[in-house]
Amino acid sequence: MRYPTNKVLGVVAASLAIATTLLTGCGASMSSQSGQSEAAGSQSISEATEKVLSGEGVVSKFIGQKFYDKKVTNENEALEAVKSAYSSMGADDSVVLDLNAVRPVEGGNTYYIFQQKAGETMVYGASVKLVVNKDNDVVALSSSILPNVKAPELTENKIDAKKAEEIVVNSAKEKGGADAKVVPDSTEQTLITLPGTKDRYAYAWVVYTQNYLVDSEKDMAYLAHYVDAQGNYLYALPISEPHNSDAIAGDKAMFDFDKFTQDTWKGTVTLHDGSTKEISVPVLVDPESKEMIMADAKRKILCVDYATYNKEEKLSPRTGDGTTFDNTELLAYESFIRVWDYYDSIGWTAPDGEGTPTLLLMDYVDENGERQDEAYYTGKKNGFQTFTFNRLNPDGENLDIIAHEFTHCVTSTTMLTNIYLNDMGAINEGMSDVLGNLIQMIVENKPDEAWLMGAGSGKERTLRNMKDPHEHEQPEYTWDIYYTPHVAEGTDLNDMGGVHINSSLLNKLSYRLDQAGMSPKDQFAFWLSIALTMTPHTDYPQMAEMLPWVLADLGFSDHADALKTAIEEAKLTVTEDPGTMPKGSGLVSLDYPSAELGNKGQVRILLVPKGSTKGAVTYPAANTAKVACYVPAGEYIIAAKIGAENSKYFAYRNGSWEQVDTLEGVADNPNALTAVEEGKTVALSADGLPTSL
């Protein structure tokens, strides 16, 4: 089954990717990019120019049956089919949809993807997908719609198109004395990503001129200049022609791969256990200096230094003579290419399926320059899909981890937006786990008997156990031991509503299908079709509807009974605490003295079994002050972290909370343990807990 590249048909095809992380809780310099003003990364745009809506109150719906009798062969017919289902979707005549993309699957369905708009504004997290089969019949629809939405009151532009053109001409003269010749009758408006952000937008005028920059990219005859509605000149991008997708999005990768000679580096790398491995990766060679760059012109992948890019937005490529490349970075680069090639083999070119260049930010460090042990998809920025990798641990030896991060971009693209919160975020993480694990099995041509994530570099680096989620304090079903509740506001303290915890519900489904005999390739087709069908607000109950439909639609009905049983075991349709304790467990509950702190995501409760270094994490459920956590019977150290900044730490001792300097050493106190008995509830006192930060 092939998934061809996207055909972008909407006026704006801007990326709405939200950076995501795998762990609980990737020469030429951008400073010299053509036409980039110094203010481009820091220009303050008036709040009045921002036209962004939230997706609060969105109604999510899945229709897994034929509901429209006419054939659908084009975008206009697709829109009519969608409108026929407005009442079922919770929509009304005020809902406006703009076709964003058409994604045909070779020999299979075609997905018409619509973005909801209010006036000329994209409604964040609101979209519709119409599924049409190879016979042009409508077979399904999934939607996330914000009903009764009204266009925001747009502040009138202080400038018109003519004034924007004057600003561009004057700016060119002031900055370098250039004579900017405006392309007649071409100036237009668009939504661009606000500088320094990934998911906030502003209206801007786009003014097109001839390319007067001496050092600009070759074959780029024009410049697209961006001026905000208040008359601030923002920046310019070299483009091949006015009105193309790069110009409309205001986003283009500024690196000329063609200036270098393509070559291959072959050598020996040392693995985490001291053994060695022979690898070969593409490199670019500077024709003059003969210096190698860890990059690939064919796939448009470039490896640069994280710190330089993050602080200065400069591209500092990984260079050397072939002997100075870092082992962990070489392995991450090689694994990324293997994942890139597998997706490409099924017609999905580059992480977003659009052929967009990729930036691998290497050697991840914090603001103090301390190396961090994380790998994550960073979103789209400056025309690149970006990924971050670290040097502390050999993630490149784990193809499933690299594929996990790659897949975050895949799902970001197919859903237009990732609502990284509660069920939606957990499904996002689960999809990356599942597809990442399947890719490893397919590419390496061997089954994963253990179904572990990140096991390639030693068990100490294992991140998930998809076969036995309890090993990593994850639930097997909704409201199981370790299940975490939904939250009102996502923070690091509450893991955005358990996105890295409750993801195991999806992981276990994949394992069950494997045990039922479904091959990795068939599973991959199945889960990728799920990604194509989902909308940003698809939650676990909706997944319970969608999964069987996709399975039948793909002709995998032999596994229908196994899937049905797995969905029932995972209790995907359960939305409230059933009040029934899992076997062998007790309930620990706490009425937190401040519902406000809980709703703001400022409360984290930890329950660690005696003699263990791991335990359950929980927090107050959304719009309540109640903490409720099922844990195996035993003795527990119970602690709390309140507030993300200037955090306060508390330990539960002798029936009340006592503030401590840090959580380290809490277990040393003989009065720190709290007994939890099977079938019984331990109601914790709130004495000593703060009600404000």
C-alpha cells in the first residue's frame, strides 16, 4: 500500500506541528541567509494582527458507513458530501471549510482533508476528513468541528497593498541601496507563522519583487517580502515564482544542498557495549576545502549543532574530515535515513510526506549548556522539519526510537494539528510507539519478541514494554493501576494529562494483534490508515469506533475478533472512574485543598513502593480537587511536587504533609511509609499542603 505525497490545494498550507517528546515528562550560517532581516527572529508583531482561534468546545464525530449516494471525484463534490452530514457532525451553516489537502492511497481510499475557518482565520484543531474509496463512493467521515464559531473582529489594517509595496521598496534602499522592482498586481495577504513560534499566526502582506540579492540562491528569480498589518517589515525569502507554496507559507529552508558534492562516508563506529559496527552514510563535500558535511542532498537532510541553532537560529553543520564525527550522531543520522527510506518506499516522502527538507539538531543541551537525555520532534521551522537528538545515550542504536520521532511528524501532518493533551496526546504517543516498533521489525526483518521500546542499547534504556505496560508504570486498561486522569490544563507536572503514561492502551492493542497473527506490514498499513482517518480531537472512545472500521475497510477481517477483544480489554469506551478496584490493589485518595492549583497543572503526586526507585505518578482530575490512584497493595512513600518554577516539595508522614528541601532522602525517614491494603481506600489528609504558589 502506497501513500503518495500530499497535493496541497488550500490557500494556506502552514504547519501546525506541536513539539512532542519521547521521554516522560537534531560552514553555512543562517546569519547570512538571503534577504533575512536581523529582526526576523525577534520582530514584535502587534497583538491586533494576531488572528488565532482555539478549539475549545469542539464536537468530534466519526461516521463509519456510507451516508452519501452520489459519486465523489473532486474537491467540490467532496465538500457537498461533507455538507450533507453537517447535522450529524454537530455543524451548521455557519461552519466554513477550506480544502487543505487530498491524500490518495495507491489502490485504496482517497482522503479529502478540510480545515475549518472563521472568516479568513484557521480554527485551531478543527478539521474534517472525508474518506472516498477507489470506486468514488463515500465510505466514512471523521470530524472535529467548532460549532457556532464567529470570525474575530479583524482590526483594520493600518496599511493597504500599495503602502506595503512602498515599505518594501524603501526597506531595500535603506538596507543596501537596492532598487526593488515590485511585480505588478501580485501583492496578496496570507497567514504566516509568528517569528519564534511554531503554532501561532499573523496576517501579513506578501510583496513580490525581482531577486536583487547577489548572494541569493540560484534559480530563485524572485523575492517574497513580508510586511505585517501594522507596517513592520519582517523579512524576505527567495522563491522561484510568485504565489507558490513557499511564498504563501512564508517558510523556506535556507540551505543550498546543490553547492556541495554528494559523497559517502564509510567507517567504523563504536556501540554502547564496546562492540563496533561498519556503517556508510551520505555526506556532502565542499569542492574547495574538501571538508565533509553530515548531510544528504538527495533526501535533503542536514545535521547541525543544537545550541547554535536554538540560541541564534544559525545553521552550524556537522563538519569534519570523516574521522571526527561523533559516534552517537552518526548512528542517529544513519537510523533516521533508514526510517526515511522505509516511509519513502510506500510513497511518503520525507517526514511530512511533502518532501520538505529535514534538520537534525545534534547534541541537545539546556539553556546552561548541560547535555540532556532526550530525543524529540521539534516541529517545522524556517522551512525545515526539525528533530532533536542527544549525545548522552545512543538513541541511534534504537531504530524504534528514531522511527517514533519521525512518526510524530507523520501524524502531525495527517491530522493538521496535534492536540497534545489527555487522550489525544496519549494516542499521539501511542501511534509513534506502535509505528516505530513496527518499522524496526520490518526494516530489520526480525520480530520483536519482547515488544520493548528502546531495547537496542541495553535494557537500562528501555522506555516502554508494549507487552507488559506495568513494567514501566503504565496501564493495561482505562482506570487500571497507573492510569492517569484527564486534566484541565497540561503541564510537565501532569505530563499533559498522561500522554506518556496512557499511551500504553494503544500499544497493548498492537501487541494483541501481533499475537493474533497480524503481520508487521499489515499492521503498519492498518495503523497508518488510522492516522489518515483521525482528526485532532480523536479520543479513545472514538478510536474504539474507528479501529474496527479501518480493519474491515482494509480487508483484515480475519483479525476482527482479536481486535474486538483487545478493545474490550483496554476499556477504551470507559470515560469515568468505575469505582471498582483492580485485583490486588487499593485506592489512595486526596481532596486537594485548592482546585485552582490542580486545574492549572501545578500539582504532582508520587507514590513509590518501599524499596523501589519507580512508582505511580498522578494529579487532580480536571475541574476537581480530587486525586485518586489505584496502586498494588503494599507500603508506599508518598510525596508531592507543587509548582513548576520554584517548586515546593512535600512528604506525607504520620497523617500530614511536611515540606522538605528535595524529594531525595524522603525514604530515609522511618515514618515515611503509608500502608495500602487490597480492596481498601487510604484517604490522605490535606494538612500541610499549600493552596497557592
